[in-house]
Amino acid sequence: MKEPQINWRRNLAALWFAEFTAIFGFSFTTPFLPLFLKDLGIHQQSELAAWTGIVASASGLVMAVVSPLWGVLGDRYGRKAMLLRAMVGGGISVGLLGLAANPIHMLLLRVLQGGTSGTVAAATALVASGTPRNRVGWAMGILTSSIAAGSAVGPVVGGLLASTISIRAIFFVGGALLLFSVLPVWLAVEEPALERRTGERAPALQVLRSSAPGTLTAVEVLLVCQSLIQMSYSAFQPLVALHLIPVAGSGAAAATGLTFGLAGAASAVAAVVYSSAARRFGYVAVALWAGLLMGGAEIGTGFAPSVALVILAGGLAGLFYGAVGPSISSMLGLEAPAEVQARVFGISASATAIGFGLGPLLGGSVAALASVPLALGMAGAFGVVLAGVVFFGAREPALEPGLAQ
């Protein structure tokens, strides 16, 4: 495969800063959705849990529908344009959330957010298409570390801002950060030249079927894994906030921020060092054990009786989430043929969004009908199922002769 003739290291640095800023903006707001709903007048625990699930899932369910379209447009018009579109769309929709007057407004704006954002998939496609094959795994880890670092800083600062000023302020600041993230992409990111072909392009499914034996099955398994990762972790996040409301009382916003600050910091570390473990033990082994341990930490959170133990369990869940995510993304980038990478990552974004949509919806429903600890157990069970799918269905991606990660 011909290697991209661009300054991929500069690209990666610019994308790291841009994605850090974008995720900083998103994570400013997402962990605090249950607290904002409480401010909007929903106080009864079961009703709050149900509304949390509905509002948190809306963005992901809509994103699942539109992401393949963005992937097709990315293959046709460029991945950079799709990333800029996602950052602008996310910035506008997150900022408008600060004007919501009731839960219905929140729901509608989360639908808008899902239809217009999706920065992670667009940035991942840019990295996969513009990085030399023997450096894809390392580059995916670096990109994931930016996501994790933004997820670490955002909740802490957002929690402090919500506690000292107002919870509405975090949405305005988050939207501004997303709009600011446009600058490094616009000014510094260079995209590999798109291959212009005459006639109709072959469908992605046809390309995958005609590639190396087993490629289609390998991609399908990895897409299922990406759904399960997000079903587990996106269910876990709002449930932690719900768990902390009775445990931490008036300090729930600050405690939520600290929990996800630690989780994000741990994810950032794991995203950088996971490639060393993958080099030694293989991507499959790292994904399997990280998924299993992430699920165990999430289950343990439901049994944590104090704020300190919730923060610790949340940090462990973030640590293993930071390893399993880039492992699966790297495997997908190495399996997907270059001519359909953006389309595959568009479908990947859809698979991720399905998990992002179903996770909070299922978690909120179980919390409303039964209890928050039981819902946390369900979130952890998705991580255990993920480990099973990796064990029985995933394969170690082949590198070109002479290349080592």
C-alpha cells in the first residue's frame, strides 16, 4: 500500500490539540446532564433516571443514522471537511443547550447535536488515512490520549464552574471550546490527496469482500465491539452522576467532576501506553483484558458506599476504557482497505453511536424501574460481553512484511 506523502506528525499534533479542545467542550457538559435536568424541575429519582436515559441517548441514536452518510461524503469530499463540519455543528448545538428551558428543549437540542457532530470518527479517519501503516497503532493511541485528556480536564473544570457560577454556564463555555477547535484543523491539518476515479466507486461491502480472506468478518466483529464499548461506558457515565446525588448530596457536581476527571486522566495514560502492551501481547489480548476489567470496575462502582470509592472505581473504569477503545480502533484501521477507510469509519461511528444511544437509554430505564446499582451492573456486563466477543471473534491484524508497530 502506498504511504501518504504528507507531514503526518504535524497533522497528528494539530489533531491532538483540536480533539483535546473539542472533547474538553463536550465533557464540560455530558456528565452533568442529570444535574441540569434536576435544575429544570425533575426531582423524583425514578423520573430523573428515565429522563437522563432519554436525553443522554438521543444524540447517539441520531448519530447512528447519519454517520454512514458523513462517511460517504468523507470519501468523496475529504475527511478534513467532515471534521470541520462536526466541530461547528457540535459547538452550536452544545452552546444552545444552555438556553434550554425544559427537558423537551434539551431532548431536541441533543437530537441536533447527534445529527451534526461526530468529531472522533472524522479525526480517526484522518489519522488512519494519513499515517504510515507501521505507525497507525501508535498514532491511534496518541489521538485517543487527546480524547481522554479532554475528558479528564472538562468534567473537573465544568464541575467547579457549575458549583460556583451556574450549570447553564458550562454549556456556553463548552460550545465556545468546540468552535475554537476548528482553528488548528483549518490552519494546520493537511489531508492526503483523494483518489479521483472515473465511473462509479465500488460499494464498501464489495471492496471488503474482495480484500484479503476474512477481512469482512474481522471488520464486522470490530464494529460489534465498538457498539459494546460505548453501550458499557456511556451507560456508566450518567449512572455515576445519579449514584453520587444521594451519596454526595450538595457536592454531587464537584464529585462528578472529580470522578470523570480521574477517569479521563487514567484513560489518557492508558491510550499512550497501550501500544507497548499491544506490541508485546497483541491487540486482541489487550482489548480482551481491558474490556473485562472495565466491566468489573463499573460493576464495583454500584457497590461503592462513599464518594472516595466511587471516584476510585470510576478512575479504574476510565483506565481500562482508555486501552480497549484505541485497541479496537487500531485493529479497524489496519483491517480496512484504504479506498473505503472513511466509509468504514463512518459505519464505525454509526456502530459507536448505537452503543452511545442504547447504553444511557437502557441504563436509565433499569435505574428508573429497579435501582442505580443494578443499572451499573448491567453497564459492566456489557464490558464482559465485549471481552467474550473479542475472545471468540476477533483476529490479530496482519502487518505488511517487515513492519512492526
